[in-house]
Amino acid sequence: MPVALTDCDPVVGVRASNSAMEDTSPAADTIGAAALLGGRWRLDAPIGSGGMGEVWRCHHEVLGRVAAVKLVRSGLTADRGRLLQEARVLASIRHPAVVEVLDCGEHEGIGFYVMELLEGRTLGTKIRARGPLMPSEAVELLLPILDGLDAAHGAGVIHRDVKPENVFLVATGVGERPKLIDFGIARVRASSTRWTVAGELVGTPDYMAPEQLHGGEADARTDVWAVGATLYEAIAGKAPFEADDLSATLQRILAEPPTRIVEPPVDDAFWDLLSRALAKSAADRFPSASSFATHLRAWARSTEAGVAGLARTQPSLADVPVRDPLRGSLDALLRGKLTPKS
């Protein structure tokens, strides 16, 4: 099914809001099917909706290209700023494993941005449908995500919300191609603007590194931790520090080592890599996404099960997207968390 930057999971923290952040922009629910956004993109059908916004399937009036558009119901200036940042972040990263922004603009006072339409399912959906994956298969799916994160980090962007639901597996006809989605709470190192409250916990609890829980600054090693947690869940079928309630989960993240995966069995070399990625101290983790990827590739090459799939994790020139002529100005955008419609 088509999905684009939708998100089902809760985010810890509260949205920053005060009178200075509010305005009287119209709500996105005033836009319906057949609306023409920016004079270019015709809305076809809704894909997902949530408390603050919507994602629609759309097509370009002249070129006929099918895409997805994200717009937000809220009239808050803060939400406009968040969506603007998300669009700019995505536009700054050029990698086949990161969802691509095509255009953006404003329609009757409502900001929007257009992105590639993804057909497939999330890694989280795959795990729930199939159960735990073998280590080699999980590594094959997450190596491109590490490569995409390395490109993002090189552009000064920290994702801060890597998790199975934000790893989208695009159906290609011959397999699944991973893409990293939802940069809505990403941090841009060069930006002086913050759209969250100082000290606010931002992320999804099961995949938040200890430094995030302490309110510290996130860096590349924070994303490494989240990939480690995602890799663990792909193999074990549950998050590494899963507990009965939120308080217990946070306590386990801060104080307990991850429980060794016994089914399916993982070898000592792999467990050492996973444990390092999930180290409590950022200084004890892999220093970068590329370092983690390098070690995982070395492990895969050393295991007979990993060799066959390894070549498919290396992006070819044919996979690298060409700059799209439909990219527009990045202004007057809004941002909101979305949940898919059934």
C-alpha cells in the first residue's frame, strides 16, 4: 500500500505553544480532493491523517508524475516552522536510502511539501507480520539506512527518531529497498532555530539513547544507538529495553544492559557489535554511522549467510536519484505527526 512519511508512534514531550506561535491560517481540512496546490499538484486521495495534518496522494498536472503531499491542519507558527525544517532537511540530503522532497509551496495560506510516493511497508509492519528476522537479513535491510544516516550526518542533520516504523521497505518487484523517512524532529547542527521546548524529551521512548533521556545534545552516535535498537528488534521481535510501562522502559535504557538474543541465535562477534552500538555512554559506541556499517559489513562477509545479500546493500549509480526539476522554494511550511488511515 502507498505510505509517505506517516507515523503511528507517540512522541515523548509536549508541543511548544504560546500566543506568539499562533496565527489564523486556515485548517488543512478545508482542502479536499481535486484541489490544485501551487498551481501544479492535483490532490487525488488521502493516504493518512492525524491530529495536526494529512498526507495525500497527488499528481503533477503537466508531467503526470504521481507523488505524495504533506500538509498540516494546525495554524500554529511553530508547526509551520517544523514542516519547513523537515522539508529543508530532506532537500539537503541526497541519498537513495532517504526519502526525497520534490516541491513545496503554499495553498490558501496552508503550507505543504511534495515528496516521492513510497509503495510498500515499514520494517515494523514486516516484523509484526513475519516475526523475527535472521541476523543476516536484518543487517542487509539496515546497512542502507546507516549509509543514508551517514549522508544526513555529513549534511549536519541528526535524525533523532530512527525506529522500525521509520524504516520504509519499498516494494521493487524483486525485493525490498529500505528508505529512511520522517525527519520531522531532526536536529540541524547549523540551525539556531528550535521548534521544541528546551529540555523537552523528543523521540520514541524504546529507541531513545540515554543522552536523549538526560536532555543532552544528540549527535551521530545517538542515531547509531537507535539503529542498534532497531536492529535488535528486527532480530528479537521486541525492543531491547521493552518493559511493562514507560517508566520501567526508561529505567532499563539508563541502567541495564540489553538482554542477549538467544532465538534466533547470534554469534559472539555479532553480539559484540550490537552491544557496542547500544552502549550507555556515547563515547563507547561506534563514532559514526559509517563505522557501524563498516563493522557490520565485515561481519556479514565473514558469515556464509551474509555473503549472498551483501552486494544488494551497496547502492548503484542507477539507484541514485537525479535532481528533480520540480523542486520548489522551501517556505511557509507546517509540520505534524501523522497516522495512517485504515
